[in-house]
Amino acid sequence: MLVGDSHTMPLFGKRCAASLKKASYPLAQWKFRAGEASKDLKTLGRLYDTLAKEGMERSSFLAALGGGVVGDMVGFAAATYMRGIAFVQVPTTLLAQVDSSVGGKTAVNLIAGKNLVGAFYQPKCVLCDVDVLKTLPTRQLRCGLSEVIKYGIILDADFFARLEKQVDSIMACDSKVMAQVVKRCCELKALVTGEDERESGRRAILNFGHTLAHSIEKEYGYGKLTHGEAVAVGQLIACRLSEVLLGFPRNETERVFELFRCVKLPTYVTAQDTAKMIDLLIKTTHHDKKAQGGEPLFVLADRIGECRFGCKVPESLLRTVLKEFVKQGKK
Ligand SMILES: NC(=O)c1ccc[n+]([C@@H]2O[C@H](COP(=O)([O-])OP(=O)(O)OC[C@H]3O[C@@H](n4cnc5c(N)ncnc54)[C@H](O)[C@@H]3O)[C@@H](O)[C@H]2O)c1
Ligand SMILES: [Zn+2]
């Protein structure tokens, strides 16, 4: 069964269905309303019912056509329907191509929080066609680029330098350049998650910039800032903390700033009462689900291309650094 959302099915459903039919797969199709709000138990329940109604068996497989929302939910349905059936990912956002489709995390949201019900479940394959990115709204493209740049900072200095050189082609979604970019990100994510599928250790480096980003998303309200925008600011904060704690070169932080500016990702957030916002962000960070005994642990970088996880950051330093990144202005 081919499953997409109300944007991806009209755009690419016919083409996918035709090629699956050509390969002699009997085909059912289903779509749900696009958006994060659909990644819930109610929509998942409707998906299970449709699978049963369409007569899906243990030998059937699901194809997830869409962004991270489709991939995460269809992946979880595949992990659990009849105790697990095969699925393939056909990611159609840059974020899904470079991040959510690889590594085997699947989940749906609860009212209590995001991704609280899920499973580690690997797709049989991930099929990325970079041409589908041409219809993606620019803001969505940028959201994916924030994660792309992250791979450069944490794992691959050469890749980071290539991004700096090719930024115009990337923003224009040049197919050849994008294919290389997506390929390298998938290689890097597969390398990390292959060594530590269940995040007992090094997989945590993928959370670079995410500790603060999660707090920013929460305090600014999901939907106001995209995940990628919050992650951009979070990564800059992590760079500054790294300067003080690990000697991360200052000129490299400048390069990260410049790259984010080039792709028009934010480099700070604003608040009417900056002191209050800083307090809130620090408080939320202590409640992060990856905090240990109330103390948040950070991923920090030694230089572009090298990083480490599980770093403790003194609250006074975090407060000082946040002063640079929470500026006076309308929230
Ligand atoms: N599993 C993981 O490891 C992992 C990692 C990161 C994020 N996630 C999850 O991914 C989700 C976010 O993913 P996302 O940013 O892809 O969001 P999304 O799936 O909501 O897609 C964003 C929007 O773009 C539309 N869209 C998708 N492809 C398109 C195309 N080619 N052209 C035009 N429009 C298109 C979608 O319909 C949607 O409206 C979150 O739920 C997050 O929790 C999971
Ligand atoms: Zn992320």
C-alpha cells in the first residue's frame, strides 16, 4: 500500500503507483491530511483500519511517500501491523531525505509530547529522488539545510567546505549538486546510526544544536519557528559554548554564521523581555528528555568536522552565551 499526505499524493502518487503497478505489485493507496497534527494516534488508527480493510497481509509492504510525518507514522504502522511488515521510505522533503528516513526511528506524537510512542524499525530501502525537492516551499528546504550543515560541523570538514562553495546551486536545487549533498548526508547518518542504532552512545552526536533548539521550539511555540530554524540558532549557541569549553576556533564559528546567513536561516531569536526568555530557556533545557539527573548534556565540537557528546555546560556560561542569541525585539 502506498501512503502519502494531501500534498505528496496529488504531486507524486500517480507516478509512484504507475511504477509499482508496472512491477506487478497489486496496489492500494491511502492519504491523510498533511501536517504534524496528523502524526497522532487517531490518524494511525485510521491507517491500521485501512490496512486491514484493504487485506494487507504479513507479506505485504508499505511505501511511505512524503516528509518526516509520513515516514515516521507509516514506519511505525509497518513496525506494528501484524507484528511487523516490510516498508520502504520514499522521502520527499530535504529533511526526510537527509535525516528522518535513515536510521530507523519511527513514531507518532501524544498530546503529552512529540514522538512518545514509537519503535526502532528499519525500512527495506530508502529511495531519494532529488527532483521532487523542486516543488518544496523554500522554508521547508531551509529546514533541511540546517540538518545538512549539521553533518558538516559534526563529522566532515570537507563536506562543510563544499557546502560553502556550492551554496547557490543548493538554494537553486540543482539536481546534480543536491544528489551529492543528499548522498553524503545519508552516508554520514548511516555510519553513525549503524554503529549505535538505539542511541546508547555516539548516535547522540546527531543532536548537535538540538538541546537548545528543543527549548526554543517549546518556548516560541511549535509552528512559529520551524525545527530547522531553531536548530540553526541552537548550533550557533553550541559553537560558542564549544569555543569556551573545547577551544573551537572563533573563525570557524564565523564560517557557520556566514553559511546560515547565506541560506537565510536565523542566527538569533528575539524576545520583548530577554532576561525572562533566557530564564525560561535554561529551565526548559533542564527538563530536556535527554538531560541526566536534571543536568542537560550537550554535543560540542572541537573544530568543524569533529565533535563529542555528553558535555556538561556550567549554567553561568550558558546564561552568558544566551545573551548574545536572545535579542531585544518582538517575539
Ligand atoms: N525519524 C527520525 O529520525 C526523524 C528525524 C527528524 C525529524 N523527524 C520528524 O519528521 C517530521 C518533520 O518532517 P518534515 O519536515 O519532512 O515535515 P512534513 O512531513 O510535515 O513535510 C512538510 C510539508 O511539506 C509537504 N511536502 C512534502 N514533500 C513535498 C514536496 N516534494 N513538494 C511540496 N511539498 C511537500 C508536506 O505535505 C508538508 O506539508 C517531524 O514529525 C519530526 O519529528 C523524524
Ligand atoms: Zn533535527
